[in-house]
Amino acid sequence: MQSIRGQALIRRLPVLLWAAAALLPAATDHQATARRFYEQGWFGGKAGIVDEVFAAEFLNHELRDPDLKARAEGRKLSRQAQKDLIRQQSAGARGRIDMQVSDGDRVVTRWRLIRPLTGWWERLVAARPAVEVVVVDILRFDAEGRIAEVWTHRDDQGVEEQMRLTGLYYFEGAVFGALLAWLVPRMLRRKTLWPGPPPGV
């Protein structure tokens, strides 16, 4: 009797597994969606992928946000804002995914983007044609399988170290200040009413 029941259970096992898979969150699907977003969006420059994988509005947590409340609770962004960011940052860039881990409705991705330096001054200071930006993102998916929340952790210190000095913008500021200190006195001397001793003296 027990043998018959065991055989019946074995025959029903595929159906039971299929039903369980249909009820549980598809973590592997979320991971595949996240990978498609990076490969087509950030690495491929196809900003239109945002319309397919993002919710109409999503929460974005940015560690550099000056508003501490917004940094913790997130800011509401639209798909258009994300598409604009991809178009701005991914032009001419290439990248790769280093690692992905999924847990329920969340996917953690460590990825890197190699961005070309387009300005001659950037290339001079960095002594290289491109910089590599390493990012760790946490993506939360909603019930419809779309990205509803993003936490971004970017290695800004690593970017500054690649710029050879303490950072391109600090170096630019120092050079610009020195240039002004040299140029302004000379311009003021040219506009002086009497460049030399007054007439008749």
C-alpha cells in the first residue's frame, strides 16, 4: 500500500514542482532582467530598455545626495530621468558585469563601466584615454517584475585615484586660480588711467 502511494507521489512530483515554481518569486527572472538592463542599457547605449524593465516611477537612493532624508528614503524618478542618465554617461563606453546575487525580489550587481575621456585636458591630467567606474547596485523588483527601487554604491574614490592627482576638478581649480592670479593684475594695469607718471611731472 505504501509502495503504491509512493509511486503515485513520484508521478505527481513534476506537477507539484511546477506549481511551487509558479507560486514562488522568480529570482532567476529578476536576475536575467537586471543583466539585460546593464548589457543593453549601460553597455549597449540603448536607453529604450528602461521602458521595458523599470516601473513608471521608481525610488532612487543616491549616497551623494546632499539631502539626508532623501538619501535614506529615496527620491522618486521617472523613466525619462533614467534614460537621460544612460544617454549622458554611456556614450562610447563599454563595460561588464563582475557578479550578480539574487534574493527574493532583490538583485545585487557589481559592474564596471569604462568611459572614454573626451576632453584633451582630461586626457592630459589622467594620462589615459578612459576611466573605469566600479558600481554596486541593489535593484528591488515589484510584483510585475519591474525595477521599483535602486540603491547605488559607486567607487568615486577609485575614479579620483585614476585621475593621477587628488582629482581632476581639484587640479583644474588650482590651475584656474593660478591663471587668474597671473592674468588679473595685468588686465588691471592695462586699464589704469595713467600707465606711467602723470604728464608734466
